[in-house]
Amino acid sequence: MLLEPKDIEEILKPDGGKFKVDSVESAFIFCKKIALKHYENFPVGSVIIPKSLRKHFFSVYAYSRLADDIADEYLHEFGKSKAIAGLELFEKYLLDDNYAIAQAGNPVFIALAATRKEKKLPAEPFQKLLKAFLQDINFVQADTISDSLAYCQNSANPVGEIVLRLFDLYNSKTAPLSDNICTALQLANFWQDLSVDRTNGREFIPKSYLSKYGLRIDNLFSSENSIKLYKCLSELYDYTYELFDNGAELVDYIDNFRLKLEIVLTINGGLKILQKTKRLNVNILEKRPKLNIIDIINIMIKSIFFKVRTQWR
């Protein structure tokens, strides 16, 4: 189920509008349809996830997916002010579980409220995701890598926190390791999508990195700057790889076999994308790397044996 901007307007109604449901079970079914139709980095479609937890992954993903759509498709359809208002409504419903349930209709927030209650999930990571989507709407190029990391604290790290909490494995040991992995995944996605984001007017290379190598947004394609750009990007790739490496220890603290395998697959997938991104050299500004069937097979074989380290340099 892919929702159009006008469908999202219905979801933004307290009772879910035309998507109104009359039970928690129906709410979870609605979220499942959204999740299985359009999932990306969140492992909602994975058979690795235990059956008892899948409905909770569906509700969390449906919430995140629709909030993301508000900051993207909804924004383009109805404008900035309406998109911001939509995210503010999401936060209002998030923080007032009884309000959504009392309406006996809004499928996303009925399901999410049930998930949060059963799994004892705090509101904070869900609020952070909304903050990241607001940052997307009001996009500003990062001045430093610290600004990029601050964005990841809202856009990526909460996903890892929520997953660990769903498995009752979020603690002082696992939290920082998860943050390293999630931040690395977000950064790898930035570098992978440089060609796509540039066409949308977004530049994710921090200004300080461009300045360090004597580069500017308007001269990145200059052939005389190709060596400078290569060095700049290589430093960013190495930084990202170190984050993956620093977070890999997380698997040692995961006693759930299925989640451990999911994490290893995720790390290895991110590392492979990062590797293919680096191999494109400066052509990354014009071409987006993708995993092929051989890559996927290699990732799966390596992950089965819980290997997460790769040769980088």
C-alpha cells in the first residue's frame, strides 16, 4: 500500500479518515500493508524477524514511513508550512496515546500505541525521527562532520535504539555500538546518493571538508580538482568505515540469533555499498552504486559465518 499525499491527509485526521479502523488488530494489518509494500533499511520485511515481533516492526515502520512521506511527497504536493504542520500533528498524536485510541480509528497511532505499551517504548526516539524530518524540510548543508553526526543522532540512531528495545536488548553496552553502526549506515547512504541529492539541491559533504581540500560546490566537477575531490571523499569514506568497525562489537552482546544475523547482514551490506562507492572514485557525483546479485550472495555467505570485518585499504 503506497499512500498518495491526499491519503496522508486522511491519516493526519484524528480518526484516520477513510482509513479508520475499529480494532487494534485491523490497525496492525493496515501498518503491515504499508510496511511490506515499501520498506528500505528497516528490517520489517525480513523473515529473520521473529513472528511475535513482526507486528511491532510494522507499526514502527508505518509511523516512520508516513512521517518521511510528509517531509517528502506531502511537502512537494502541499508546501512547506503544511508539511511542518503535518509533522507537528504526528508528534501530538504520538505524545497522546489515549487521544488516538479514544478516536477508535487512526490505524497508525492505535497500532503504535499498542506497540509502545507492550514493549515499553519511550516517545523520545520517535520524536527524534520527526526532528530529522523537519531538518530535511529545512535543509542546510552541514558546516562540519559534527553537524552531520548530530543529524544522524535524530535520523538514524533512533532506528537502532527502537530495534534493540523491541528485543529488550537496549542498554549501556549496546546503545553506543548501535549508534556507531546506524550513523555509519546514514553516512554511507549520503555518499552513495551524492549524485541524486545534488540534483535535488542537497549537498551532504560538510563545508569544512570542502574547504580543507580547496573545493567549492561550484567547482567539484572541474577536472583539475579531481585529485582534491578524491582525497576529500576518501577521508569521508575512511571515517565512515571506522564507525562501522567501532560498532561491529555489537554482535557480541546480542544473544538472539535472528537479530544477530540481521545486524551482521546490515553491517556487511553497508560496508559493501561503501566499498562500491569508493571504487567509483569521483564518478560518484554522476553515478549511484548498487548491489548486484553477486554482491548479495557474498554478503549472505559472509554473514552466515558472522564475519563483519572486511579489507578496506
